[in-house]
Amino acid sequence: AFLKEPGTLVVKVDGKEHRQKADAGMTSFMVPLPKDKRFVPYFAVERDGSETLGGNGRYTIYDKVDYPNLLYHSGVIVK
């Protein structure tokens, strides 16, 4: 995440919510992925206890892959 101001990063996967406080600047945040499930993660930033920015990811994470795509993909949620 690239934040202009400090906030709390939120990632929702398989009904579970993962949170990490982050300072302004660049932050890395990893969460465990469920096995044998296909899903689209939800990403959000919270400040002062309320969500200021959020949305579903652009890519589905698959449970099984026939041909792996080794290219790096990123997404942007802007306000």
C-alpha cells in the first residue's frame, strides 16, 4: 500500500478480516490464503475508525492453476 497519511489496512478473505496499522509511505501486508477456494479479496483503508477507501480486487485468486502466470499484477483503488 502507498499511503499519504497513516491508516489501518484491511484485507478480507474468505469471511476473515485481517488488519495492520500502517504509517504514511509504502507498506507491505501479507495475509494467509485459504486452501482449495477461489475468491476475490476485498481491500480497504480505515482512518479514525471508519473506512475511507475500499473495493474488491481486480483479479480472482484460484484454488488450482493449470498454467501459472508469473507476471506481477497490481491494482489501484483511488478516491
